[in-house]
Amino acid sequence: MSEDPRRAPGADLPAWVAHIAAELGVDPSLVDVDRILGVAGDVAHSVARPAVPVTMLIAGLALAGGRTDVLDVVEREAQAWVAG
């Protein structure tokens, strides 16, 4: 059994990402799970845990609108939020 909590029984994150990406018509190679989790962690610790899903939805909408620097911007702004 893997020590990786993302692969815990019932919580296989790679399988979930592959599944939901297919269901939504998204190329799973575009999903950088480690980067997304890192940015989500920045938001959780610098802003608030409830801000994570809302922020990630906004980030996804920005990506759909053509922005390419979304994770960089969210990461920068979350770090500045706690410093500000």
C-alpha cells in the first residue's frame, strides 16, 4: 500500500483527476496536481481554508477565459494577502 495520502483507499487523487477530467472533456496532462495543491495550500494558510474552493473556481474561470498566468497570480496574491 502506498504511503501517499493522495492514493489512500477511497481517495485515489490521480484516478479522480483522470475520471473528472474525462467527464469534463479536459486533457488530464494540463492538470498539475502538485502545483495546484501547493497554491491551494498558500490560499488556505494565507487567506482562509474556505477561500480555497472559491479561489480555484475563479482561477478555472480565468483559465477558461484565456489567462495563462493564473496559478502564479493566485500564489502571489495569497502570499501578499497575509503580508498585507
